Amino acid sequence: MSKKLAVLPGDGIGIEIVAEALKLLNYLKSNGLALEMIEAPVGGAGYDAAGKPLPDETLELVKESDAILLGAVGGPQYENLPRELRPERGLLGLRSELGLFANLRPAILYPQLADASSLKADVVAGLDIMIVRELTGGIYFGEPRGIREKDNGEREGFNTLVYSESEVDRIARVAFDIAMKRGKRLCSVDKANVLEVSELWREVVTRVGTDYPQVELSHMYVDNAAMQLVKWPRQFDVMVTKNMFGDILSDAAAMLTGSIGMLPSASLDANSKGMYEPIHGSAPDIAGKGVANPLATILSVAMMLRYSLNEMQLAERIEKAVGTVLDAGLRTADITSSGMQEVGTREMGDAVVAALQAG
């Protein structure tokens, strides 16, 4: 039975990198993958097409689909729009409307890129971390929020950080389940020394941990976790944390791997329906130049095949093909180094497809 994929290129380099992912998916379709792909606008493209970042037709499509492939959203031409019309609201809307509460962000260092990391090779060699970020709660969604004027006429901004026990319980179970399939070590990151929300977070995660006696659970304050990621990143296997902390830590972990352009992500609901996207942004400064790295998007396709479409072997083939291309010395500008062959977006996509064919 054919599966339906909603394809949302978005803005900036999203259009270019998604094109390379589609090139790969079309090759897989020609070799038996039963997949229907339908494209729709979101973000700035959604605003241009329908006057809002998440058009009604796009929302209807993603709700009917088995998985969603997203490029990136945002651009300087939209920065002066009212907040509710900015491209990023389309992304938040997708997460909220689809109940995509579990964000999986792997930070894996390909051995071929050890020299591209911001840290010494012996510190990051063998790096393989999975950061599990709660995605639909916390300060990004909490109410009340806004900007108000105090009695003295001064303005103040306010946001609400709130988590219920059930929200913490479900993201903790996702993280423990992933840890069971990896190294059986889970570090929960919070700020329980100053935040009541984090006190509850730690209590619930600890309680859930009693259902997973094989997993070694540890707790770490977020400021220390940030330091430890730079000092000794290989101590981590799986990390679980709230929305804002995960947003920050996963980007920090990305640079340990050599480039943010190498890292995919998955955002899953309770039934493993997911949205898959590179963790980088729309990079308007290089959009249209054909130099963006498409590998994070291609690896996001591999995650989609593994987590939502149950095509494990195809996922492994794509990941192997990326390794083959890196072994051959091909590099986009963000990961290039002396002695390597620098190529553009299309050339890198072509090379991955060729490696798939050869494999």
C-alpha cells in the first residue's frame, strides 16, 4: 500500500536541499518504494501563497499524510510582519496541530569529518549522541505571554514556563525506549536548583525510570550539560530535556560534528507519525547559490524511512551511501578541508544517488 508524503520545501535553501532529497526518493520509487509525494507551501512561502505561514490546505495535507518532509522556513523579508504571520509560526503550528511532541536530534560525527569539528579530534572521535527534546510544551507555548505596560509606563515582556506530569511522562518514555535500543544510558537535563518546573520534571523522569531498570539514569543541570558537551561529549548516550533547553543544546552539539549542515531531525507524535527536517535554518545569505549542504536533509529522509515508514533497510542504505560519498572526498563548502573536492548542492545529491545505485 502506497504511503503519502507531504513535502514542504519552505524558504531559502529549503527549496534547494529538498530538491536533492526528492531526487533520492524518486530513485527509490523507481526501485519499488510505494510513496506518493505532494508538495505544499509553508512558512514565508505559505504567507506569500495564502496570507499566513500555515495555509489551511497545507494543514489538511499534512494531517492526511503518513510523514512530512520539511526544508526550512524564514527570511529577512518577513521579519517586519506581525508575530503571528512570521514563517516560524507555521513551524510551531505544525508541531502543535499534529501533536509532534518528541523531537529526536542525533549528533553523530562521521569519522571522515573529524577535522571539521570545532573540538580536537581525540575529544569527539566516535561521537554519537541522541538528544530527545520535548517539542510542544514549555516556554515556547506557555500562556499567558505577551508584552504589557506596567503602572509606571515601562513595558515588560513575559512568557510562561509550564509542564504537566503527563507531558513529562510521555517524553521521558520516548527517551527511555530509545536508550534501551542504544547504550542504555539516559541523562535528563533540567534546572531543578532554581525552577519548580524542573523539580517536577526530575521527579517524574525518576519515577518513569523505575519502569526501565536496565537504563542508567542521571540528572544534570543545563548549564553544566552545556559545559560537559564541550569538555567531554562522549560521556553522553541519550539526553532528554525540555523544549528551550533542547533547542539550545542540540545546536551546540551540532557544531561538535563539524557542521550543522550534517544533522537531521525527527519530530514524532504518539503513533510515530513524524515531520523530518534538517536542524539548520533557511540560510538566506546562501540561498540560490547552489552551495548549501543537502546531507542533513538526505539523512532526514533516512530517519523518516526508519521511524515512520518502517523501511529500515532503505534507511541504512542511505546512511551508508552518505558515508561512501564522504569517503570519496566530496565536500560542500561548510565541511570542506584541504585535499577534499568541493562540490555544490546538486553535485552532492547526485553523488549520494550514484552511491545508492552502486551499493
